[in-house]
Amino acid sequence: MDAGAAVVFGAAVMVTGLGSIAFHAWMTEWGGWADLVGAAGLLIYVVGCRALSLDTRRLVGAIGVITGVTAILLWFAGTANGKYLLYPWAAAAVLAEVKASSRTGVERDRRWLAVALVLFIGGAAIWWQSRTGFPLCSADSFWQWHGMWHILVSGALVALFAYWRSEVALDEDC
């Protein structure tokens, strides 16, 4: 991962965080839209950077255009249904990572990928059980399990970034 791609990843994470804050702080439709657009941008980053191996300038352009189109679709679909538009992007991001991680001639610290996977699966399980009407949802409680989802997924993003930064091309002359 070159420095430019790392900066783009950091920006995508910040937009996702700001969108999440907007949604949870104000519980408005536009806040939910910002939350979903940020998440879409992060998934689109993975597809653009990992599967397509775009250089930084092309990566920024691709993320901008595709996220813009996704944002418009999310706006018309509404946040209640719009979240389902993220599933194809999530599937594409997983396929992009599988493709990128299968490249030969690259050494990786796969422990970071394992940590990311464990944190994300744990967070997803908590998210599922903390939705409205589910066992871990208690709107009146000081402790909100949904917040743990955000913490675990943030940790997964840090671990994923560490995994990407650990990739080193092997010198085939040795």
C-alpha cells in the first residue's frame, strides 16, 4: 500500500465515522444517509484499491464517481432500504481482498487479517443482536451494545490497515 492509498483509506474511514456520528447524534434521515454513504465509500475503496490496483489519482476519482452514484441511489431508496445497497459492495470488497491476498510474490503478516476477521465477526454478531427489538437492545440502558459494534469494527479497520501495510514484494532474484 503506497502512501497515497493510505491517505485515501484514512479519509474514507473519517467520512464513515463522521456519517455514523451524524446518524447517531441526530437520528435523522440525512444522518442515516451520511452513515451509509461513508460505509459505501469505504467498501468502494477496497474494491478500487485491492481488486483494480488503481493509482492514487484514479482511485480518488473512481471512489468519488461510484460513491456519488451510490449516494444518489441511497437518497432515493431511503436509509431503511438503502442499507441493502451496501451488500453487493461488501461482497465485491471481500472478493477484491481474496483476489489481492492470493497474489504470489508478496509476503504478508496474516495475523493482522485474522485479527480483523475476528473483530468484524464479533462486531457483526453484536450488531445483529443489538438491533431494535432484539435481546441486546435496551434504549434506556447506559450501556449500549451497538456502540461495541462500532468499537470492534474500528479495531477491525485498524487491523486490516496493518495487514495491508505489512505486504512486501519478495525479491525473486534471491
